[in-house]
Amino acid sequence: MLRDEHLTILRDISQSVAFADDRHGKIGELIAGGYVVKDGDLFELTAKGVTAVEEHAAALGDPDAEQASASSV
């Protein structure tokens, strides 16, 4: 199961946000779990990573996702 810090990293990668070197250990865990791949110096989400971000967008504080889920009810 992904922790909030993992989900935050996935969201940052999906939004092309740079992050500190101290988070690279967590990225290694995400790569091992099949959520992220490394392409040269860049990290990209796999389909599994994209799904995780979409499923947990509201938990990550994404106001657009919260509005979308509220309007679809």
C-alpha cells in the first residue's frame, strides 16, 4: 500500500515538479513497485502510477479532483 509521501512524489512526478535528493530513496521504492520508470535523468509514471495518482487525488488535496468527484455524485 502506498503511503502519503509516496503519493505526493507520484503527483510531483506527474506534474513535472523537481524534488530534493533526499526523496530518491522513496523513488527507488516506487520504481521497484512498478509505479515509476527512469528515463535518463527524468522520472515518468507508469500506467500503474497514473492510476494511483488519479485514485488518490482527493486524498492528496487536489481541489479539481474533489470538485469532480462531488459533481459526479
